[in-house]
Amino acid sequence: MITKDFYFEFAGMPKSGKTTIFDIVIHFLKRKGFSIGEYHGGGRFSPIDKSSLSSLNTYLAIKSVEFLLVNSEREKVQSKIFMMDRGIFDRCIFTNALNRMGKIDDNEAKSIMNFLTIPRHTDLIDTIFLFVTNPELSIQREFKNKLIEKNGRVMNMRFLELLRSVTLYEYQKSTETSSNLYLVDTEKYDGKIIECAQMITDKIMNKIGVCND
């Protein structure tokens, strides 16, 4: 159905709808008969101690690049669509945020960013869907169906506001040199998950040159 590999990344704020939409889109693509490769770049199941955000960030940066390199250099038997939930662009956002918080210094931040943005890495990504939302809405989604409402190191208003600011900054900076980014503000799609997923699916199908009927 396709004659080359495609890579799509979902990046941005936590509880902005990335993973929910990601799962819906993958389900659709699989039902359409596409061969899918998946990458899940969150720290939930990482072997790195979550108490060190800087170490966790470095580990996830390496894993995201590893996924790109392993698949792009594989012996190709069949073209695939690779879907990344929190890939290299997401790591750029978190690296910037940690630098602004003073969790990593300028030299470390620059080194990680340079590693992530080597053209051989970034050129593989066909489209990045960059998710943002209102931090208060993000908190509401975090606490929904929970027995306890308690802020975490990431899921708190101060850090979420920072992540939103950094995400929009990275978006503006990147659109100056690239047209493969789409900003998805899920505050506008609150309660309209399928509509948002359909919009993104249409863009993916257009990118790979397949009619979405």
C-alpha cells in the first residue's frame, strides 16, 4: 500500500490527549491494513529512577533516537508506518523545560539538543503533531476517575504552565525552518476526541498519499 517508510510523532504536554488520540489513530491504520511500528516514550516503565528527571530525560532521549536508527537501518522487507508517542521532539521540549527549571545546566541542555536534532535523525520524521492544552484542563484530566487528588512533580500547575510555554516556543522556532509540524490545542477539542482523531488521521493519510474513504 505504501512504497516507503513514514514516521509520525505525537509530542507535547502531558494529559493533552496525545496517547488517547495516538491509540485511536493506530487502531484505524491497523484496520486499514498498514504495517505499524510503535514507540512509547514515556517514563512510566523506565528502569531509570524517577527521582532524577535529568537522568530520565537523557535515557528517554537515547531511546527515542535508538528507535529511529534501528528501524531506519533495518533490512526492509515491507514498508511501514512508524508511530512515536513522545519521540525526539518531545525530548527537546522537556530538555528546554528542565534547563529553565535549573535541573540541567546550559551545557547539558545544548549537548542533548544537538544529539536529538542531528539532521540524520530529524529528517526521518515526516510529521509532528504537537499537543497543548490549558494547564487547568490537564489537571482535571489527571484527577478524573482517581481516588485521590494530589499533584506530582510533572502534574502540577507550575510545571504544566512551563511545559505549555516551552512547547509553544519550540513550535514557533521550528516552524521557521520546517513545515511538518501541526499544533493541536485539545482545549478546543475537549469532549470531541473522535473529531480530533479524524483530523489527525486525515493529515496522515494525505501525507502518505492514500485516499481516506
